[in-house]
Amino acid sequence: WQVEGFPASLSVDLPSGPTVLWRSELRGELDLVPSFIPNSAGSWKAAATDQSGGIYLLDQDGDILWRREFSGNRLSEIFPLSSPGVPGKSMLFNTDEALYQLDESGQAIDEFPIILQPEASTGVLAVDFQQEGIYEFFIPCQNGIYAFAEDGVPLPDWNPLAAPGRFLQPLQHLQTKTDDYLIALNSAGVLHNWKRSGVDHFLPKQLSPTENPIGVETE
């Protein structure tokens, strides 16, 4: 792993280029790319999951701080969130079976994990609409789009929000001075664009099916 954006001083005795700083043995092989959890002091911790169904938090020296079990296949990144009332950063991720949010000690927060029935089809989107550290979570499942408040309570009108087709890309969020746009493209190439309330900004539009991720551009 190469960690960018953190100060480091290389020894003159080390060769140039990527260098193994430490190696940590997990119970199983990594399933997806690890995530790095920064802190206010300028250092970081690493969160990783393996094929044995474990999530790990490692310190900057590679020591395993803890391991917790989870169920299902991880579909999302592990997102670090800063929330009022939660020391440090919480870690949000989802599998096809559940949505997880853990604090830095590895304990589940509030009503998490949230069991997803039917299963999720892609990763979760976390949105802080007011930029106050209060998040809402949006996740496509097999029968529509589900959404939850930060404490795990389902949001009205989103559970599920009916959206025919299979979504293999996470939702994307675009915010202007006056409105929010929650954008999704299903595997058949149908583009959806919802307001925060779940009401359409415009009716679904048929585009060409593609496996490429949708892009959002602001002027």
C-alpha cells in the first residue's frame, strides 16, 4: 500500500521507490482495497477486511488493534465519518447482507448493523446534507433504494423507493445552493435523478447501457 498525503522522511539507506515498511498477517486474504483513517494529528490507521469475514483496524506500525466479524461480501469502501458524539472517526461500509458502522474501538454504533433484506446490489452512499457531520445513508438493494438516518432509522419514502432495474453503481450526490440531486444509473442504462425527499427531479431517462461509472460535472 502506498499512503499519500501524510508527511514522511525516508532514510538515505532505503532504496528509492515503494518500500515495505511493515507486514501484518491476517487470518485470510484481503478481499478489497484497505482504507486509511486519518486523524487530527496527521497520522492514520488502516482498516481492512479479509475473505474470512473479518474487519481489522491496524495502527501506523502495522499492529492489529482489533478484529471484528461481519457477514456477507463487502461491496463498498470503508468510509471514515466524523460525527458529533462519536470520538474519533466511525467506519461505514456495507456487504450484500448488512450495513455496518463501527467506532474506532470496533463497537457497533446505535442500531447497526442493519440487515438488508433483500440484499444490496452495490455500495452505500453517505451524504452530510448540511455539512454538520450528520449523515444519511443511501443503498441500492434488489427491490429499490433504501435510506437510513445516521442512527439507523429508516427515512420516510425511501424504504424502498421503487426504482426498476438492477443498480451496480453506488448513487452519487450533487448539491447546489438550492437543491440536492441523488443520481443513479441502472444496468439497463436508465438514469434516475431524485431530490432529497425521493421525488424525481425529472422522469427516468433511457441512455445506453454501460459499465463505466457515471460522472457528475458542475459549472
